[in-house]
Amino acid sequence: MPEPLDKGTPTVRGFKAAAVASGLKKVHGPDLALIVSERAATAAGVFTSNKVKAAPVILSRKNIQNGRATAIIANAGNANACTGNPGLADTERTADLVGKALGISPDEILVASTGVIGQRLDMDKIRSAIPELRETLTSEGIPMVAQAIMTTDSFPKISRFDGMAEKRPYRILGLAKGAGMIMPNMATMLCFILTDIQIAPDTLRQALSVSTEKTFNRISVDGDTSTNDMVLMLANGMAGNTALREEDHARFQEGLTGVMEDLARMIVKDGEGATKLVDVVINNAHSAEDALNAAKTVANSSLVKTAFYGQDPNWGRIMAALGRADVDMDETHVDIRVNDVQIVSGGLGSGEEAEKQAAEIMTRKEFVLSIDLHRGSHRDHIVTCDLTHEYININADYRT
Amino acid sequence: MPEPLDKGTPTVRGFKAAAVASGLKKVHGPDLALIVSERAATAAGVFTSNKVKAAPVILSRKNIQNGRATAIIANAGNANACTGNPGLADTERTADLVGKALGISPDEILVASTGVIGQRLDMDKIRSAIPELRETLTSEGIPMVAQAIMTTDSFPKISRFDGMAEKRPYRILGLAKGAGMIMPNMATMLCFILTDIQIAPDTLRQALSVSTEKTFNRISVDGDTSTNDMVLMLANGMAGNTALREEDHARFQEGLTGVMEDLARMIVKDGEGATKLVDVVINNAHSAEDALNAAKTVANSSLVKTAFYGQDPNWGRIMAALGRADVDMDETHVDIRVNDVQIVSGGLGSGEEAEKQAAEIMTRKEFVLSIDLHRGSHRDHIVTCDLTHEYININADYRT
């Protein structure tokens, strides 16, 4: 588990950041951010599985291939997706401009974008903003980045882990933006993780993949995946350890998972219009695949999600969702609980008193819906949110 | 295409029906309905693919196995699903009571239920209501059945086809209820189709299956399938043809598809909270499976459906949905149209003027969203609706 965080400004040795208002967002505010490592960092990334990939996804995947990167430039307000070759050229031009400003090769720049799909980036705005970005770089600038990459997010998302490797302290600092279009795989639209640990590229890649699978690939807001999702991780080695040793690995992995879990849950909490965070847990499924499928189907059911919103332990909808999840099940062996209150036993309702207690629990902002299939020993979960009037407000009006 | 319908009361030779207010619905009104054929009819059914099957689904599947049935008893207000063996016994008891009242074997009775899941039927109410049901049976009672089986429906759904076989007129009359929990496969919650044609059980079964695949299995409201979905069809042979001949078959199939298509579209139009009916058409997919998958993914995307509601030709969301549909595609070859207005050409937006025109079309109650993948020659479609504030209202408050 992450150690208690100090209350100071979140910084990581050797990283500077800045954010400016370039005018890309419709509402004026910081919308262009830059993160720079003092020295070239070991880098790893996880990218959207959507077949429609935004230009920055294409470029950043290419640039991170060699396991090295120095800076991340990120904008909100425009996703630079479905913009074809001109859009890709815009992303390349952005990397060029940043590279020139920092005096490094454009290959060492990663680019991330989030916002509306299908519109060309206003390159003049980006070009004009880069000098100010460079001039305002500061080791205390990371929270501003978390702010600048927000779109429909209502709060910036930052999490941190402090660990020790070879008796030297290191830090993992993560920031993310999310809100809508969240579903495995991938989950968050953008997540940047900075650490000063020294680590080999393959080890970093493997560690990031393991933690992603447990965290961002276990959340869902509306079942849609984005064209722009990416997790980028930079490790600049300035903690002074020689390289991550076997004995420090487990703790590092745990810390990374903790940070990403934290961010993933924040994203669901801030899901578009969400008022409740619900852990949908499947126990004792016949196979690992069944456990995940059942969790996803229940967690993505519009009828189940509106029942969460209505604070209604409407287990019939949960049973109906399980029934179409294409998993091995026998309805007469299904148990369902809301936190510790059992509302279904052997496929039958546990009665009004239990439902009343469950409804009471469902007034809370967080609760656990656990389903026992009694068909094996596999377990999985999805963190989801409710489906609300506000989701409709946000998404019916997002562009207009 | 169905012939023009006369404006009289919809009747079918040899069928009588009635509906009464038994008290099963929370709001007082007709909620128990009976349809009886003068003679044992040839019967076929299509049932939910959900693994959680309501008691009436289990019983009706069994009773229709031999291709024969005489009556349908249907209730709204209680789905008799997730009620275990006691629930199954209630359904059997219902068939017994109806059989006794009509003087026929309970094996000839089909039972259908719709409403809340997980509560036992109030058998006293059903028992008390059956004498009145029997006494009020009339050949003009079918519209009352369509009324009685409504739950969150806002209007009763009836469609009719008049045809000729061996120069003898016959009729196909369909009624349905739908609204929420609609997705292939199966779509409608309940649909009853009555005809006086003479037809062999295997031919009827085959015809019903073909028409279901083209109609009810091509609609979607919220991606949830119900535990109670069923289509029941009775053919009592009273039209006087000797049996459906080869030369009359195509016309009969066409008529049946027309009636079911009509009902299926009414169900989507009446989708919970829906304000728009949208045909999502996929053209030139690499395979039949790809065409259907792409149509389903776009038609079920919450982000696309809220954009319909917002009358926003937000094609980026459509591209993103296609990208996660797991179909063969190249984003630079995708064209998208709203009716005849092209908004995407080769994966790129067609500009503001086109979007303005498309937005204008999207203010209508019905339009077609067609997507050309240019990867082959397969085509499919899903009829869907928008996702609205009213959907949330209905489903957050359905039980409470």
C-alpha cells in the first residue's frame, strides 16, 4: 500500500512541468502542458486498443518503441483524432517545435491529446504557446498539468507513492484525466506517471503492463473506449539506485499499482455525471474469463446503472445481466450482496427487510456489489459508476 | 409489403380474446389477458436467449414443443422470473386454471408474463380473474390484450397483414409490448401473432424464425435482454386453405416479416424515453458478422445515443465506436451519412456545412445513419433509439 503522502506540492526529482492557456479549449484556461525530464528517461506506454487511433497515439507509440523519452507535450480541447495524414503531420510538427525549444531530438518527445474528435489542431496556437511553456517550466508544475489536461473532468487527479530501493528514496507520481469513454481496454484517456527510480526498459514495460491490467483495465464509465487513451511512464533514474533489484521489485510494483488504482478510481468517481462508485465483484466463477465477462456485463448494463442511481437494489436486473453475459451459471446457485447485506440467495430474493437495508447502503457514495456464481474459484471485478441525468446533460451538449 | 389495412377492429377468424384488471399491476387497469382459438392451432415460439429464464418461458417452451396450442394467458405487472420452483408451480397452476375454465388440457395453454422480476405472482388475483376473462371473450378483444400487456409502454402495438392462399383470404395479426430491456437476441419482451392460415408446424416454425431474425433481432433500446422475451404464433387453419403451398409461401413470409417489422419499429419508437428512431446501417463490411457487429456496437454506444438525443452529428463518437467493434476496418476508408448528407468521407469530416445539414435532419423523429466500410459487400442494420433524460427517469424509479 502507498505510504502516507506528505502534504507538500507533488514533485519528482529531475522533472519539471508547466501549463499555459493556448486557446485550444473552448472555455479559457490552461490547455497545453509540458513535462520535461532533466535527462533522457526510460519510457514505457500503454495505448488504446481502439482500431481508430488518434495521431498522437500513432506518434507516441513509435517514439516510445526504443524505451526512451525526455518530454511529454499534452493538450486538451482537441483530440487530433480522425484527422488523417494532415493530423499526423500536426502531431509531428508539435514534437518538432517542442524538440527545438528544448534542444533535443523530436524522437524523444511523446505527444498526447484529448478533446473533440475530427477537427484539425490549431497549430498557430500551439506554436505561439511553446516559448511560454518552456520559460515557465518548474519542478512544482505537475499539478498544473493535471489541471490542463481536464476536459469534462470535474477535478484534477494526482496520486503518489514513496518507496525505497537500495536504501535510496524514490517516488512514483501519477496524474490522469478521464471522465467519459472509459472502458477496458484501455481505461483512462490520459495518464502520465513519473518516477525517479532507475529501471531497465523491459522491466518498466512489464511492470506498467501488469499494473494497467489490474487497474485501468478494470474500470468502466460508459462502455465506450477512446481513440486517444494512453498511459505514459517516464523513469529518469535520478533516485541514484543502480537499477531496480529483484528484492525491491515487488514493492515497486505494489506502489505503481497503488498509484494507478488510486487514479483509476478517481476517474470512475469523476465519471460523466456519476454520483456513485460501485465495485462489481464476481466470486467463484467457472473460469477467469467468465469472472471478467460477468463483471463487465453487469457493470455496463444501463438498467443496472440506472438502478444504482435510483438507489434501488433491483436484483432482477442484475440477474438478467448475468443471464446474457454468456458465462457458465445456474440461476438457482447465484448469491448477491450489497456490501454485507445478502439480497439474493440461491437465485431468490432475500425479502423486503434485506432490500430495505441494501437500499440504505446504496444511498452512500461507494459500495460493493458482489455476486457469487458458485461455479468454480475464479474472481474478478470492475469498478463502475451510476448512469444519471447529468451524464445525458454532458453528452447531449458536449459539442454544441 | 403488407396490403393497406382496413380501419375496422382487428380480428382474426376463430380467435377470441379478453382482458381484465386483476390487480397485478400497481396502477389499476387491465393486466391479465387471454387469447383463445376456437380449435387447437398450429403453434411456434421464439424465446429469450438469456440464461436466466422466467417460469412462463420454461413452461411455454415445453408446451409448444409439439407444435400445437389453443390459448395464451398473459399478465403484466409481474414477470414471474427468478422465483424458483414455486414460481414455476405458479405458472403451471395458471395453465391448469385456464385449462379447466376452457375445458382443455393445460398442455395446450401458453403462458407469458412481463413486469418486475423476483416477486411471486399473486395467484389469488389470477384465480379470481379467470371466470371474468372467460365470460368476456370476444372476437373483438385483441386490442384489449395489446393494452393489458403494456408495462412502461406508452402505446399499444398492433399490426396486420391480409393475404390470399389458394384464393382464400387469410390474415396475420400481431401484437407486442416492448420498451426497455430490448436487444438482439431476443428483442421484444412479448409478441403474439395470430393467423387463420393453415400451415404445417415445421413450416410455421421456420417462417417465424426467418422473420424474427430480420426484425426483432435487429432492434436495440438499451442493450439489455430480458428473462421473459417471447414471440408466440398460433395458426388455426380456419382460412380454409388446405395447407400453405409453395407458391403462396413467399407472400406469407413477406407478410409475416412486414407485421413483425412494424411491431419491432413500434417497440423502438416506444423505447424507454426515446424521442428518435434511428436506422444504423452498415454497408460493404468484410463479412456478415462484421456488418452486424459494427451495427450493434454503434447502435448500443451510450455516447452515440446521447449525441442522437442532442441532435449532434458527432461522427467522432461513431468512428470511436466502430474502432472498438472488433471488425475489419481502415479508418481512412470510412464514409458516414445521415440520410443523404455525407458527414465523413475517407475517415475525415466533410466540414461544417455538411454537419449543419445533418444536424437539421437529426431534429426529425426518424433518420438513417449509414456507414460504408468499403471492405467487402456485406450489409446489416440495427434499429435503435436515442438515450435521454426520460430513460433515466423511467429506470431510476421503476420499482420505487
